[in-house]
Amino acid sequence: MLVAPELLEEEIRSRPTVLLIHGTQDDVVPFRSMGMAERTLSAAGVAVTTRASEGVGHGVAHDGLVASVDFARRALR
């Protein structure tokens, strides 16, 4: 979840590629926060990829770990 998204465009200094992963059943950070973060980052010129982990709460499931490893491998080539 982005803190103070209204400040991002003004304060951003670099634009790394970002992977956002969020559980659809997260009861701590609302799932809709991922879409809000994606839109805000994209508007600031950041390349964003998202992954929704179906049925996952506030944690990391196997699909999120796999997506993270794949993302890191591509980013570090």
C-alpha cells in the first residue's frame, strides 16, 4: 500500500520496474490497494506488473513466491 500516493510524482527519483503481489482475501491491507498503487505508480512512469493471489490473506503464498523469483530473474539479467 502506498503511503501519501499524492506525493509520488513530485518526490520520485528513480523508476525501477515494480512487481505488486496481493492476496484477494487480505484482511489487513485491502485488496483494492494494489489497483490504487498500480495506477499511481503507472501515472508516475513506473513499469508495474501485478499478481493477484486468489484466496490468500495477509501473507505470501506459493504463487507469489514463484512470481517473485521469475520477476527477479528477468530484472537481474
